[in-house]
Amino acid sequence: MAERPDLRTALAVAAGRGAAWASRTLGRGGGTNIAGVVARRLAPGVLQQLARRVDRGVVLIAGTNGKTTTARMLAAILEHADWRVVHNRAGANLVSGVTATLLRATLPADVAVLESDEAALPTIVAETAPRLVVLQNLFRDQLDRYGEIDTLARRWREVLGTLRAPSLILANADDPAVAAVGHGLPAPMVTFGIDDPSCASDSGAHIADSQFCRTCGARLTYTSRYYAHIGLYRCTACGLARPAPRYRASRIVPRADHGSDLTLELPAGPLMLTLPLPGLYNAANALAAAAAACELGVAPSVIAAALGQFSAAFGRLERVEIAGRTVLLALIKNPVGATETLRMIAASHRDAVPHLLIVINDRHADGTDISWLWDAEFERLAGGVARVVVSGTRAADMALRLRYAGIDDECLVVEPDVAAALDALLAAPAGVSLVALPTYTALLDLRHVMTARGAVRPFWDD
């Protein structure tokens, strides 16, 4: 039975809710973080107290890429199963944001589905005692904040070592760094992975971040590589190999930029569905969400129904109708994620040359180091785009990168102002595809312009 909060916690919750209300009322934001900051100042143990009021436990989803979409998928599945779900839908995934999500929720609830920032995961695990932790992948991302992936993997393993059954770790078998994190811990681990050789491409192999065996240090070999270091690997020196996953995607058939037909192999048998989101990485996200739902006891038919009508999280292949045009928004924030998005765009627009808007910021939430632009495969755009508008605080750097990638000067427009850059994109001839690729704070800037023009709601109301 969920326990009631003590007086100090109750006061902290009230103060946090008041701070969130003030933030929204004064137009300072959605209050998705400030509520947690205020509450934690008044009651440092507030997150622990609130987590105990979630009847079926907390589910944490962490990883460099895909955690927002996967968390949203899992929340949609559980809501379809009539569970009372708490979810940080707005993407506030630091400790303060997770705290704010729970204090603004109606508790008790059945489950809390919470995406977690990679660096914040140890603290959030320690304070929520999660029932299930989903580990998706580890790639270089914001080196100025996170450091190398080995550092993150070590911190993850240390905190996950404090968990015991019935807590469960659900890990991506296709990522050698992630599979190694959960191996041999006191809490049980099950895995998920892709088993469709037709998806192998060696895309982004030059930016693989986990190329060596975690046991003996020898270089890993791959029979199938889906992208970067994600694939079917083994060590010929010591015999370490990719674990056989309990949950598998055995068939992934792309449907241009409209989605994919999937066959997921679950313990109860094969599950066939059509996912409305394109891209191999979204198929992997759907597999992770389906595996988590199965471990929570949800029927496969409910999983298929929920994923079949799933809509994208804001900025994650989100389609926005504005000024009579449709703009596809796709967040880019690190070399692997950007390369896979560029791969999807190139594959989806072979018969129609798109116009692009790329907005690059270097604020704290983006990572101040933008050297990752030189690892992402922008060469995929050469000869395949009609026009590229670049904007943001590092517009000039992005333009230089595109010139080196083979984009002709006559195809490039540099416009640092985001609103003017959006107008330049919308000025493209009728009938052509429009795609916007922003970094995180650039996405917020772009959506702010779109919100002011009535095209979208504020992201915290999404």
C-alpha cells in the first residue's frame, strides 16, 4: 500500500507546485524543472517519498539516443492498458525534472515511466529504487558534460549494483557497452535486440564508441553492424559474444518516411505491427518499449494497438503544419543520432529532393563542444538536397561543415535568426518536402516561434 507523505514533504510539494504555477503564469516556462528545485531545497528526500506512492513501481529509461521516444511509447502502452501513469512527457529528465514530474502528478498512481538523463541516472536510481531500468545505448554525447562513455558505463554499473530482485534490468544486447553494464549484477537482467540482417549497413562505423571487448580488450568483430557499434558482435580472442536476446525484432520493413512494418519476437510468440515512425532507431525504440511492457505484464495485443497509433514526441520526427506547409522536425544532438537521421532522410527522399533547415546551438543543454558535427555524415546530403538554410548560434560553423560535405554555396543560406530562417525554409516551392534538424535548445527556439504563430502548443502541454 502506498504510504502518505510526511508534513515536510507535503509542504515541499505545495511549494514546488506553486513555483511551477508562477513560472507558467509569468511566461518563464512550463515549470518542468523549477518545481523540483524548490521542493528539493525544502525536503531533500522528497523524491524518495513520492516514489513510494507509485503502487507498481518506477520504470527508468536511460540511454544516449531514443530515451524520450521509448519512454513515451511505454507510457502510451500502459495508458492503453488502463494503468494510471506518471510520465515526464515534457522531457525534463534531470533529478529536478523527475522530482517535478512526481510532485505535479496525482498520487498514488500505478506506475511512473521516467526518462533519465545519462549523468543523472545514478542519483535517480538511488532515490527511486526502480522496479525496472531500461538501458538503451551509450554514444559520445556532450563530452563537456558526460565525459567518455566508459565513465558513464562505470557509474551506471556502480549504482545498478545496489539493486536486488524484484528490480529488473532490461538492456540492449546489440550495444556491447550496455550489455556489459548489466552483466553479473545482483539484480536479474534480460535483453532485447535486432535480429534482421537486412538492416545491416555499417552506417557510421567510423564513429563507433565501443569497439573493444570489455573482458580482454581485443577488438570486437561483427557479423552484422546496424550502425556505429550497434550490431551482432563477438570477441575472437576470449569468446565474449552478444547475448541472445529474450526480445527480438526479426523483421523490419521500412515504409519510406511514414514508418515501418515490424515483427517482434516475444515470449508469448510473434507480434506483427505497423509503427508510424520511420527509421531503424525507432524500430529499436519500439522493441525496447514492447519488451518493458511485457516485463510489466501487458498483453501483446495491447502493445500492438498502442504502438500502431503512436505519435512522435515533440521534435522527434514530429510533423508540424505551419503556413500551409508540413515541416518534419528531427532533433540532432550527437554524431550517431545525426547520422541515422540523415540516413533516414536520404532513404526517404530518393525521388523528391527536400529543402532543409539546420539549426545548431552551443548552449549548456546542447553541449558547448560542437566538434561532433565533423563526425556526423553530412556527406549524405551532397547532391540530395535542393537548399539548406543554416541558423542558430553556430550557423557559420554548420555552413562550413556543409561546404566540406560537398554542399554547393548556391544551395546554402546562412541566417542566424531562427524566425527568419524558418521563413526562408517555408519560402521553398510548393510540393517539396521540408525538414528541420535542430539541436536541443534550437528545437525549443524553433518551437517557440511556431507556438507564437499558432502552429503548435507549448512543449510542456504536448
